Amino acid sequence: METSKKTPFYKKKKVWAIALVAIALFFFIRTISSKNSEPQETAKVERGQVKEELVLSGEIKAVNKADLAFGSSGILSWVGVKSGDQVKRGQALAKLDTTALNSAYLQSLSNLRAADATVARVHDDLKNKDTTESFTERETRVLAESAKDKSYDAMVAAQKALRDATITAPFDGLVTVITNETPGLNVTVGTPQVEVVDPKSIYFSVNADQTEVSRFKIGETATVSLDAFGDDQFTGTITAISFTPSAVDSGTVYPMRLTLKVDNSNYKYRVGLTGDAQFVLSQKDNVLFVPNNFIKNDRDGKYVLVGDGTEKKYIEVGIQGDERTEVSGDITEGTVIYN
């Protein structure tokens, strides 16, 4: 009877190892061949304009923006405006009940008149005694004059309290917030009741990092675009650069104000709208440039690949923009470079 022979296990293992190596070698050769068959990306050295630009994000704010509050606590007796109303400088907007305040003011006037009469009587009694006035007479005169001064100060304070019971517009503008619209409510001193904004005083606010702020000057311009109006672009002129960093932002950043050249009579551009300001930090015309991604770097410096893509041509670089970089050195316009 014929018996079959089994292949030893170690021989099977060796066969599998050879097969795996062959498969790996096949795919490696295929990958190399595929890469070699792909055409190299090329470009040409060109001549034109190169800009170094910086984009800073920001938002619209207003120079004339006021949160108005009463100078004392009291009962709200009158609200004369609503949100969206146009107001003029000095126009009354809201008022507290002034019954007690008016009474205090009238009392202060009465006290002042009485003190003034006393001073007049004392001065008449001491007439022609400029050099013979006794210490007692001098004391009487000084006490009367001091009482009049105190009465005058009390009248001024009562007058101010009466005036502070009415909120007035500090400038021409638009009422944007009314905290309490219903008379009869008790309001506290210092709590904002009315917000007024002048739409004509809007500007674009950006923050420049400490490494950037020294590159800006008053009078320089930027192209401003707003997220809400993608197709609209405006010219913004730097009118203020803070000397101290912002206290509310993290990091060391300096607020800059860009005055916008826009007509905002229709209130199209509102406080809080966000966008970007694009600054041209430097610009050169009629210079050689190449695409940014074609520039390589090694220990000897920066270079581009020429010839068949294996020859290094070392260059000097200048202004770098978003897509192109100025180059100079032993390189000419029209030279084909490889990536």
C-alpha cells in the first residue's frame, strides 16, 4: 500500500515568506513606476507685482455711543422715546418723579435768600468799620457769610439732583435700547436706562498684535469687507492706534480705529457687524517672482529646482505674498522651475 508524504511545516513557512516578499516587491515597483510616470509640476519665473498683505479681523463700533442712567434713584414718571427713534442733542428722553426733588430745590432757594438777607444786614451794621471791626463783629460777619456759602452749595446740589432726574441725549443719534418703558417702576441710580448711538460715527475696530503694531501708521488705508455683505468693500483709514494694550483681550494686542468711507444715513451698517481689514504692508512692481510652494530650503539657503528638476538654483527672496514671492539672483524671467 502506497503512503503519501507530508510537506514539512518549516518548508510551508518558507514558501509563504517568499510569496509575501514577492507581493511586497511587486507593489513597491508599481508605486515607483506610477510616481515616475506622473508629470512633475512646473511653473515659470515671471515678472510683475508682489504684495505683502496682512488681514486683521474686527467689528464695527461707534465713537458716539452712550449708556445713559439717572443720577439718583426714584420712580420712573415719563418715557418720551422708544427704540429706533431719532433724537437730537439735548432732547429729553426719560424722567423721574421730581415732586420731592423740586420741593428740596425750592427749600434750598428759600434758605439761600434768607442767608443772603442776613449777610446784607450784618454788612450794613458793620459799614465803615473796615479798620475798627472788633473780634466779635468779625465773628458775626464770618458766620453770616459762611451760612450763605453753605446755602448756595445746597442750592446747587438740589439743582443738580433735579436736573439729573431727566435723561437727555448727549448728541444727535438713534435710540437703540430702552431698559424700562413703563412709568411707575422704581429705578436705581447708575443703572443704564437708555442707549443712544450716532450711526454716522461708526468705525471699524481691529486689534494688532505686538509684533505687528509697529508696522502701521496713522493715515494708512485698508480694504474692509463685512461678513454680512460679502460683495461690499470699503476704504478704511487708520485714525487712531492705542498706545497701551487692550485690557479686555487675551494676549498683548493694541486696538486700532479705522474710519470708514461709507454713507450710513440708512443705518445699513450696524454696530457689532464683523469682518476683515486687508492691509498692504509692502508692495513692489516689475519684479521677478515664483509661486510660494516652488521655493525650497536647505543648509545653504533657499533655492528652486531647474533643468530636469534635479538641479538646484540658489536665489534671494524678497517680499512674500499669499501666492507669490519676489526672487532675485542668478535667475531670469521665463526660466522653467519644478516642484
